[in-house]
Amino acid sequence: MSLERLDALETRIRDLVKLVQELKRKNAALEEELRTTRERLAIQDDLNRRWERERNDIRTRIEKVLDEMDALECLEDSREVALD
């Protein structure tokens, strides 16, 4: 093997090593970004579940108040009929 071919091979190997190192750095950065994104998603999921529970609680309370108002209206209607 001539020195020129050996130099070319050495250059290609050096370039490949640099490429592998760069790919490893990018992979590590992407893994960190993925981890962070998963953490944010988990937090958002928790918030969504909490908001859904609060929404259901509020709906239940509103329905209860409306039922109580309906009951009051029925009482008033029956009193009016009784007075007539």
C-alpha cells in the first residue's frame, strides 16, 4: 500500500471518528430533549386530570344547586295553588 493511499485511508477514518462523535453528541442531546418532553407531558397529564376532576366537581355542584332551585319553585307553585 502506498503512502498516499494510507494517508487517504487515515483521513477517511479520522473523518468517520469525528462523524461518530458528533452523532453521539446529537443523540445525547436528543435523549435529553426527549426526557424533558416526557416529564413535561407527564406534568401536563396530571394537570389535565386535576382540571377534569375539578370540572366534574363544579358540574355536580351546579346540578345540585339547580335541583334545589327546582325544588324551591315546586314548593312555591304548590303554595300558590293552595292559596287560590
